[in-house]
Amino acid sequence: MLFDSLLAPKYLGWLLDGFVVTVVLSALTCASATALGFVLCLGRIARSPFWSLPVRFFLSLFRNTPLLVQLFFWYFGAAALMPESVLHWLNQPHHWRLPLFGVTWPPFEYVAGFFGLTLYTAAFIAEEFRAGVQGVPPGQARAALALGLRRYQVWLSVIMPQAVRISLPPLLGQYMNAVKNSSLTMAIGLAELSYASRQVETETFKTFQAFGIATLLYIGLIVLIELAGQWIQHRQPAH
Amino acid sequence: MNKLRIGFLLVLTLLAGLAHADRLDDIKKAGVLRIAAFDSNPPFGFIDPTTKQTVGLDVDYGKAFADKLGVKLEILSTNPANRIPLLTSNKVDLVLANFTITDERAKQVNFSIPYFASGQQFIAKKGVLKSPDQLNSLRIGVDKGTTNEIVLREKYPSATLVAYDDTPFAFTALRNGNVQAITQDGPKLIGLLANVPDKENYEIPPFSISDDLIGVGIPKGETALTEFVNETLRELEANGQAQKIYDAWFGPHTKTPLARIYKIGDKS
Amino acid sequence: MNLDVITDHLDYFLVGAYPHGPLGGAALTLILSVLSALVSGVLGFILGIALAVTRGFAQTSLLLVLSFFRAIPVIMLIFWTYFMLPIVFGINVPGIATVVIALSLIGGAYLAHSVYAGIRSLRQGQWQAAAALGLRPWQVLRYVILPQALPIMTPSFINQWVALIKDTSLAYVIGVGELSFVATQVSNREMVYPTEIFLFVALLYYAICSTLEFFANRVARRYQQAT
């Protein structure tokens, strides 16, 4: 009953669809969370408390509450706070024709899932960046300033390259977390891989196959990120 | 000689016990009947706000089984998707959670004779959903792991389905406008709507897309336990207890008055 | 905003149905967290030290097992332990134990690497010098290596434990009555207050996690000053 057969092609297709959603969602999350995390990091290390205090609060709030609760809040709770018109717009299908391709506004669970994952991931990435910046010895900045470089030049050509190199391994760790965390969006109806495995299980009762294939796909994706990380680090000039 | 005979008998009973080791005996031995019931679906299974205990129609049936066995009742909360895994992984002895009997499921678990009947219906904001033909063009909230989802996908392949962990989640999504209708068994929807503060904004359109019979889920191959459950259900109907349970949750003086269209034994 | 929905159910959020039923809510979240923190800490130490003292095939296989637990989403591991272990191996793991096992395995796998990194960050000469003084390997570990490596590891332990507290919320998928589960239960019953309920629950988690962070950082700072 358990191991008797593999899944029918139809159900393998469902799992693959879910996997594609997981990959796209994680990739978009990582990209936007990296950008947002960078901005947050700048705010966090700013000298003026006008910038650093709110950012500190944001970071501690988003890092110290469960993603599941945050997703529930964005999907079920925040919707109730929005003005009727905004909510209505969000829930309507929208389609824009651009010169090369069309853009379709996704259903609300995708918007809420992406938004929630991005904020959560960005809060962690910001701290990894900060650790990277702090990992650069302060003497270097002073030396560069003494050589007559301007502040932005010091940042751009002295601190940033080193900070990025320091924070790359933990950054990849956060990308892996983003992939794994995307599984929680199943709770708000986003049809990613875990959701698909549950659907397949419901229809076929092949619990072992459904969870097994999903688990393998997750692990495969994580291994890919790991390999990509090693490749990038090998390419970096040694010093 | 006597000792030998006792020893022999002991071995025999042990062997017999092994051969017949079945769930019904285990339950009696343990003194506990473990059932899975809903915790968010009035009036089938929900947490009473004052006592904080799980109560409801399904729970009352569970109590009747436990009472007849003379054992304690232990209730595990479940959502729709966890019902079959809970049985196959041996976490519970019975599932009493508005469990629709289907041939596919019957390959995985045993079912009792039906003790409730219902049909798959919908809730939508007033005026949105008038006929089943519209379903193909709507976004519809369903519960993960229900027959509702499978039936809807088969009969209305163009409908967009969004699956949630439990019916109230789906309803919140409906309320927020993320889906345009949600589907579940009629009586469950009536129970849900009865507890909504602004129920006048919603309606249950008067059509159903399937006829469902609800049974008790029992682990596969547990013949003695299935027999016991069936026998008890028939008894409950014969002595009027089943009617009492029904009236307590769907009777004319409840929040969810609903005529009883099905009696245990009408179908098998 | 309707805060009555919070105050009316405050005891349910905090302790579940207790004392008329099993302990649940935030109290259960705390218990799950403490248990998983302890088990994952012990696992992390044992496996991290194992990584440091093994070589070759043994180390590679251990690394592979650890990467499995670092790669699998928590929600998947919880499904596996809860539903698949009984079917495949005939072991019945109750809900609360499932969560503790799953979180400890994942937390332990991460901590093992931190412990390993902490031990490796010390110069090889320390081992040799201590061995030259006639200390046995485990004595070197106990008296020379770990006291120096601990302050290096502390931040990872704090981060991992905060992650554990947050991950207990996933017990929700198998119906364990911890804080997130009772919150969805109340939200499901009251229907129209998801905003208030999930905000309140987020604040409760925030209080728990940041309290841990605050005290752990203080302890760590004192510890670092002492050494």
C-alpha cells in the first residue's frame, strides 16, 4: 500500500507545478529581500537615531516573531485593515501588455506571501550585511580618508567589496532559509511545493511518495544553492 | 497438574490474544477511546468558549461509543487534511469529523454505516452566486483534503480553487474578497454562517452539487471495531438517542435549525 | 480594533484549556521551546565534537546527515515524524514529542556546525601543547578547547534558540495546541478579528523571543568579560 507504485504523471505534474512556484517565489523573495536588506542595513548603521532607531525596531520585530504568524497577519489580518477600494483592486485580475510580454497581477495569496517572505528575509539579510560591514577593520576607512578619498568613495571601493565578501556565505544561508520558509505560505493557500504535496496526498493517499518527492525537490534546490555558493567563492580572487 | 493446566491456558489465551489482537480489545484494555474531531466547525466539532472543551454532534457520537465501551474519551483536534493520516498512522481509533464516505477513501480506511447525510453547497456574498454554471468562472475557497475539492475540480474544471487548512480560514478569505465563494457540506456551512456577526451579507445559494453520506472513519481492516460502531449506531437510532443528539445541534430551538432528512439505517 | 476579543480569551491564549484540560497556548510554546533548546543544545555539542574528532568517511557521512536536516523545511520534517514514522517503522510519536524531535534535529544540525567551527577556530597548537602536558584528548576538550570556544559559539546558540521558539508555531499543522494553534482556533471561532488576534500573538512571541535575546546577551557579555 505504501511503496506499491509511483505517482501517476498527472500528480507528478502537480508537484512540478508546485516546485516551479517555489523556485520563482524564492528567487523573487531573495532578490527583493537583498535589495531591501541592503537599504535597511544602511539605516541600521546610520549615525542619526532618526534612521537607526526605527530600523532597529523593525528588525527586532520581524526577526523575533514567527513567519507563520506574520503570514497569517498579512493575508487574513492586513486585508481587513485596507480600504475597500485597495482591497478590491488587489483582488481583481489585472493584465498589462508591455512591448515584449504581458504582466499579470497575481492573486492576493501570492502578493501577501511574497510580501511577508520578503520582509522577514530582509530583516535577516540586513543583519548579515551589517556584520559584513563591521567585519572590515575601521582602520581601513580612516586610512582611505587620510589618502584623500571622499566618504562615498571609501564606501564604494574600500568597505563594500570586503563587506560583501564577508557576508556572502551567511547571505547564501539566508537564501536557503528563504527556500525552506516559502513552504509556510501553504497555510495561506499559495500553491507552492508543500501545498502541492498535500493536494497529491489528498487525492492519491500516497503520503510517502507525495512527501518524499517534495522533500527531495527541496533538498535538491538547497544543494544547488550550496554548489552555486562554492563556485562563486572559488572564483573570488584569493588574498 | 493444576499448575500445568493454568499455564497451558495462559499460553493459549496469550496466543489467542495475539491472533485476535485487534483495536477494539486494545481500546478496552487501555480504557481510552481516542477520536479525532474538528475544533473549528460548529456544530460538528468546536471548542466551547466557556468550558474550553471540544463539543458538537460528532463529539456526542464519540461519547456514546466511549460510554458503551465503558472507557474514557480522548479527543484530538484535526483539520480536514489530517483525518486519513491520523487513522493510517495509528494516532486515533476513530475519526468523527464530518467524514464523507467515498470509494477511494474506503481503500485506505474502513467506514461505518452513515450517521449523517448532506450535500456540497456554497457560501457567497449576497447576489454573487445564483446558479452552478457560474462556478466555472469563480475563485472558490475549499478545505485541503476534502471531497469538496475533488468533486469541484471534476465537475467544474475551469473554476480556480484555493485550498485552506479549515473552513473558517476560507471564510475569512471570502470576507476579504480573496475568493468569491467557499464550498463545504451544507450543514457545516449553515453552522458556520450562524456564528458570523454580519451574516445578513452572505447567503447559501439553494443548490448542491453532490449528495454526501457521512460515516465514522475506522482503521483499515479493524472488523470488530467496525462491527461495534455499526451496532452502536443502530442502537442509538433505535433508542432515540440519535434523534436527541441531532436535536441538540440542529433542532428547531438551536442556532442552526435544520430538518432531519436522514436516519441511521436509511442507507448502508 | 476590538480588544475585547483578546481580553475575553486571554487565559486561553496563555494556558489553553488548563486546568480543565491539557496545558496549551503560550505556556505550551514555552515548554516546547525549552525542551527543544535543551535537546538541540546537547545534540549540537555531541555532533559538533564528533565532527571535530572524526576524519574521512565517518566525518563525511556525519556531514551528509547534518546537511539533510539543514536542507529539509521544518514543516516537511514535522509531517514525516508525525505521519510517516508510525507507518514506516511502527513507532508512534505523539504530537508534542514530534515537534520537539523535529526542532531538535534541525536545531542540533545547525548547532553542530557552530560548535565545530568554534572548536576549529582555535589554533592546532593548543591541542598539541595540552597533549604534551599529558592531558587526555577529552581533558583537552573539556579544560582547554571548550572554555575558549564557548564564547565564540554563544551568538549562534542564541540565534538558533530564537529560531526554535518561532518554529514551535509550526506545531500548528499537526494540531498541537500551542500559541499559534489556539490563536487560529479563536480566530476561526470569532471569525471577524484576525487582525487583532494575530497582532496580539505576534507581540506575545516578540516578548518571549526578545526576553531570551536580552538575557542571553547579558550573560554572554558577562561571560566574555570574565575570560
